[in-house]
Amino acid sequence: MAQTIFITGASTGLGYAAAKLFAAKGWKVIATMRDPSKSDLGTMANITLLPLDVTNPAQIKDTAAKALALGPVDVLFNNAGYGLAGAFEGATDEQLQTQLNTNLLGVMRVTQAFLPALRAQKSGTILTTTSIGGLATFPFNSVYHATKWALEGWSESLAYELAPLGIRVRTLAPGGIATDFASRSLVMTPHPAYMDAIGKTMKAFMDPERRAGGSSAEKIAEEAYAAITDTSDRVTFVAGDDARATYAQRLAVGIDTFRKAIRERFLG
């Protein structure tokens, strides 16, 4: 019997690539996004589209109910999210709330909506896309990092309480992905006091040599599949060669030395 995966944030990038990959492997895929009418995923075999804005608690409950009405869900892939970058001082309260609602509370609420069913069936996997930014930090991404570090801690703790119920909890922490994240999924918070430093940081982020070390969305989708089908008790799966190199360096040299190198590279 084919397994079923429920994916949030499937309109583009990793979520889109994962939907296609799992469908091609014979899984039943429930792909969600804010506006399914704009996606071609619905024309593909094994894929069902449902609307979902993860900042809308009522819609989360409704969409989860519709998904579960189609049959058991074996895997929940929390993938929806975006980046808030720039000066923390320049962030509006609305921007702070939207970032937290999307990247953190949205994941928690979607997971809560599926937990009763996963608990009843005594099986299932919850995979959440975090980021190398959930394990290491870079300048002018403080609020984004706050959400991703929170997801790593939340997942690690949640894994303890759900393991006895047969439910596995995993995170996928990718590095750079060759998508339109910067144009579609990045919101900037400018502030005149920080613009020179922000400019240096953005230049370093966009350096072609650095970006060349990233992975395609399809490659990270393959790593998501590996994380979901892995039978160990691992929680965090660092994805992409660049992310693995960055995290290995942080562990090898220690936090303070790592931070010094980041400061020199991104702030000059």
C-alpha cells in the first residue's frame, strides 16, 4: 500500500521538488500552498492539492481534516517558511509576528493538527525544514535564526515524547538551495544606521563562489527522502555539502573561533 506524505510550502523550491520526487516514487502526495490554482502539481499523477496558509489556524485545522479524510497520513513534511533579513532594529512588530507565525507557530499548529491521527495509528514521521541557519548564525538574520533555532530545539525535545508512540521526529537543515528564495521568500528590514554593514553582508551572501556551493532543490529533496526513510533515531539531518562543511567547521573549531571567521568574511 502506497504511503502518504503531506507537504506544506509546495508551491516552489524544495516543497515543489519534494512533491514531484515522492510522487515519482509511488507515494501519495498531498501538496499544500496558499493558492493551489497557480500550481501545475495538480496535473501530475499521485498528487492532490489543498489550500493552506500556515498563518491561518482555522485553515490549518480544516485542511488537516480534509487530508486525513483521504486516508492515513504517514509523513508530515513541514516545509513552509521564508527569511526575514536585515537590521533587527529596523524590523516592524508586524514583520516580527509574521516571521514567527510562519516559520515557528505555523509548524507547531500544523503538527498539532496531525498528532491525534499519528498517535492513533501508532506510526508516522514528522520532518521539518529548518536550515543550517538553525545550527549556525550569520549577520543580519537574527529573527530568521530565532525561528530556525527554535524549531531545532522544539524537534529535539518533541522526539523524546513521541518516540514511545511510534512517531519519529526529524529536521532537515539545508544550506544554500538554488531557488528563487531571495526574490520570493526573503523580506528585508532596512535601517539607516546599519546600511553599510548590511551591504557588506549581502555582498558576501551573494558572492558567486559562495552560491556555487549550494544544492539544487531536487538534491535536497533526495536528502529529505533519505531522512524520512532513515530508520535510526537521528533527529537532525544536515543537508547539502555546503551546510555539512559549515557545521563541521563550527564543531571543529568551536563557537568563538567560528564566529570570528564569520565576522571577518561577512563584515570585513
